[in-house]
Amino acid sequence: MMRKDLILHLSLVFVIALMTGCSFSSSTSEQQTVPSPTVSESSNARAVKVLFKTPTFDNPSGSFDTPSGLSGMTTKAVRLYKPDGELLASTGDATWPGWLVDVEVGISGSNNSAATNANCARFATADDAANGKCYKTPAADADAFDCSAPEGYYRVSEVDCLSDTIREGDGTAGDGVTIRATFNRDTTRLGSAENVMAIVEYSASALSVPNEASPCFTKGRFSAEACSDLTWKAFLRSSTAETGVAPFLMLVPPSVGVVNRTDKKAGSGMSTKKIILPLAADPTLQVFQLSRIRSRLTKNDKTLTEVCRKNDTTAGNSPLCAGLILYSITFYRI
């Protein structure tokens, strides 16, 4: 009987333990060690979107304010957004993520010695829709079609860039037409094992495609930029002052659109490119830069001047003839 009573007692204890979740108190004095986070709570936003536009009457969103003052100065983002487009933070807010120091764009003009034409690289105005035309027949308004950027967005018009001084880009602080993001590599802001993924939304448009393959080769070696109307590249640097850094990715070419004069269609179409920034590989890397490098077109190119602007005395403002429109970059910590 005693054995049966013991078995019954142990069975009852087992059932009670199951019902209470096996929560037995420990008789030891050891404590579990909980690892502390390597990234502070003040920088816990995992993703931010930069909208490369200024607020407009119809669409008040935009990470940049309209530049004022001297023509040709860089301008910095003053608002950041969540990936869904909801406002995340403005300059000075506690919600501004500590791991992203700033994002800036190069604006062309008289005070930008590397890109002197004010209509080369800037935010599109309301007038651009009326004036940014392509022409099937030179200077014929009846044969004109829209080649402008949506109002407010950052755009680069090659026919305007090439009409004045434009420096060939090399990924340094001296580039005249550029987009630059600086990260805070303090490990309390961005973990030492973290990388950043950049999703770039843009339109890159070409005036024409090569009629033959020979321009694409130099001494038997293929060069995509040698036969491209425009070339943009991506760089990673340890500081804005660092020079001699090789590009790690080509953004353009390819161009997603080409002007069709016969059907009077601009080189429209949006591309999305995913770029992994391997920050964890080098703790000193902190500057991500997209730069306009060069164009195979010249200011004396007859097709360029006849198609991308009305005449030699007017501005083109036609990034969808030959040029680039940047819509957004979303940065994800990964």
C-alpha cells in the first residue's frame, strides 16, 4: 500500500507541475546574464526614406526646402520619412535617427565651380512642365512633347549641364552634381556588425542608343560608359575629404528610357536599384555618394541641341531627354 500511495502522490505532483507551467523556484543564487543592446534607443529607427523633392502646393511632402541665397550651394535634407511615406523626423527632433548624420545634394549655379549652369542640377519648378520640352522638329512648338520632371523633384538636365562648365566627377567632395549621405559609425548608433541597404528610385533617360558597337570598346576592352549618354557611379569613403577612392557600383548605365522622336515620347520610366553598403567590413566607412561622372554628349552635339531644347538661347530643363530624376533613397539597417 505504501508503494501505491507513493506512486499516487508523485503522479499528483507531476499533474500539478504541468498545470502550473513547471514553475519551480530555484534554490541557487545564480542570476541569468541578459546581454545589453549595442545600439542605443535614441537611434532605433531601422529604416528612413529621403524624398528628393521640395514641398509643392499639391504635394507638401519632401525632404528638402527650396534652396535660397547664393546659386549653386549644396543643400541638406531637413525632413526624413518612414518607408510608407509618413513623416519620421525634422531637423532637431529627438526622433531624428542618430545613425544618419545628414543627406545633401549638389545644386548647380554660379557658386558651384564644378557645375555652373543653374538649370543643370536643381529641384524642378512649376514652370518646368511648360518649358521642359523635347522637339521632334527643331524649335517647332507643334511637334513638342514633355521631357520635364515632376514639380519639386531633384533632376539633372544634360543639355543644360553641358552648355556651361561641368566637371567630370570622381566621387570626391569636389563633384558638382552629387548626392551624399553621411552615417554615424559610433557603435551606440549603428552596430559594428550592421550594414546598410539603400533602395534608390530614379529615372535615367538617354537621347539615343549607339548606332554601332565600336564606341563601346577601347583597345578591345568593353566600356559601358563610353557608349552611354550619361554615367553615374556610387562611392563609399571614410570622409568627405578622402580622395582616390574607386567606385564600387555603376548606377547609370543602364538608362531605362530613350527618346522616341517619331512617336514623340520622352525617355520616361522609373528604375529601382538595391545597393548594399558593406559598412561592417570597415568601421571607418561613413560617406555614401552618388555622382554624375560624365556624358558622351557634348554641347556641340546637333541632335542634343535640336531635340532637348528649343534653341541655343533657351534653357532645356529636359531631364527626360537626356538626364536623371531622383525620387527617393530608402536606407535600411541590416
